[in-house]
Amino acid sequence: MWLAIPAGQPVSGSYAIIFLLLFVLIAITLAVIYFRNRKR
């Protein structure tokens, strides 16, 4: 998994959701920038 937790601590649901939201936000931002540059 891309979520590596030191000392084998279990990941709480809230943290997993936050990381997932951050990942989706970055992906959407990159996609928007990519399509804007392609239109030009």
C-alpha cells in the first residue's frame, strides 16, 4: 500500500479519508492544468 505507517500503527478512518481526499484534489488539479494547457 502507498500508506506506510511507522511502528505498525493502525490507520484511523478519518486519516485514510483525509489522505484520499488530498490525493483526489491533487489529481483533479493536475488534470485541470493539463487540459487548460492542451487547449492553448
